[in-house]
Amino acid sequence: MSEKEYRALPKNLIIRTLFKQHTWNQVSFGYDRGYVNSWTVAALPALKYLYQDDEEALQAALLRTRDYWLCEQTFASLAFGIYLSMEEQYANGADFDPETIRQIKSSIMGPLSGMGDSLMGSTVRQLIMVFFIGLALDGATWAGLGFILVYSILINTPLIVIFCNTGYKYGKQAIAKLLGTPWLGALTSACTLASMVIMGGMASKYTTFGLSYSWSVGESVYFLQDKLDAAIPGMLTLIAVAIYYYFVGKKVNFAWLVLGSLAVCILLALVGLV
């Protein structure tokens, strides 16, 4: 499209959506999708601006916001800026698969969260907190407000604005350079692989499934779970995740998955397997 026809997101709209995403991040947490609800609510005004009266394109863009999202807030603003940049490019006719937007967002979630948790959550915030806790123990009643002022307003707020603007600027440049080259396909494949590795790591860490069934041979007691772990460690967990992945792909309601899991666990307990 020509430069005159190009519809760029206004700076004030970018900042407004950023702070909406940042403000509602913790309020909207859900175990099934993490902080994704704040992302969708924040992105909606920007998507409406980009897609105008194209309801079908707007719905597709909203669906691209619904992937699982769990990332430290400060560094998440970098991903949010990249996301806005890519949606803007695609809405203005850039020729690339929109699934790339979802894949890049998912693939950078883990690294950004790792950096954010280490630098902000476990270092900067803790050091400032220790300082103001010391003041509070000495009788400074204003220490709580002092912590909010220093960390949230003087440090965190400028950082999320800088990170978002950086992501928006360089995300836009990256797409422009990648279009028309074989690198975009390679990037898409790499992001897909990275997102699967990240989700696999999360599944192995947070998902457990074991059998308590055992049998005796003479004075020796053997546990079925030990035999399975000796053959393929984590095999049952992998099977369970694969089953859930299949049903989620079939758009099965989350409530039915919970009820079904409960019923299966009760059945397995009744027959003595768990």
C-alpha cells in the first residue's frame, strides 16, 4: 500500500493499550491461559483502529491474542510492542502468514519471562523492598508508599514504556526486512519449534501423573510406576498432555476437561491404580 494509505497506530494509542495491559495483568490471571485476558482487552482498541469495519479480520486478530501468556510484566511490554508492530504491518497489507504473530509471541514468552523474573522480580524489586522494609521496621509509616513510588513509578513505569516502544520500532523494521526473503519461513519454523519446546518444558515441570499399583513376589515389592519410569521416564505424563492437547485442539470446553479428569481419577482410584 502507498505511504498515504498506511494506517499506523498513534503513539498515544500504543501507550494507552500498553498501560491497560500492564494494569490488568495480575487481576485477570487464570490457570488455563495465564495473563492472556489482559492482553486481549488491551489489544482490542488497537485492533479496532487497524481493522476498522472489517469484522472478520478483527475477529481473527482477536483470536490471535488468546494463546497462553505467562510473562513477567516489565519485559512483557517488549513482546507487546513487537505484537502491535506485527499486527499493524499485517493490517496494512504486509504479505506474511498471520500465524507468525502468534508463534513469535509464544516463542519469546519464555526467554523474556526468565530475564524479567531474574532482573526485576528477584533482584531490583527485592533490593528496593529490603530497603523500605528496614525503614518500616524503624517506624517509617510512609515506607509502603515509598516502595510504590520508587519501584512502580520511578523504575517500572519508564521501563515498560521504553521496552514497548523498542519492541514496536524494531519489530516493525524486522518484518520489513524479512518480507520477500527465505528468512521469514525459517523464522516461523524456529518460533514454532521454540514454542513447542517451551510448552513441553512447562508440561514436564507442572504436570505429574503416576500409578500407585504394586505387587509382591516373595518378600520383594514391585511398583508399576517404577517399571514405567525405568522404561521411559515421564511416559504417563507425556500421554496425559497429548490427550489434553488433542481435546483442546478439538475445542472441548475447559469445564468438561476438568470434570472428565476428575471422573477418570475417581475411576482409577476405585480400581486401585492411583
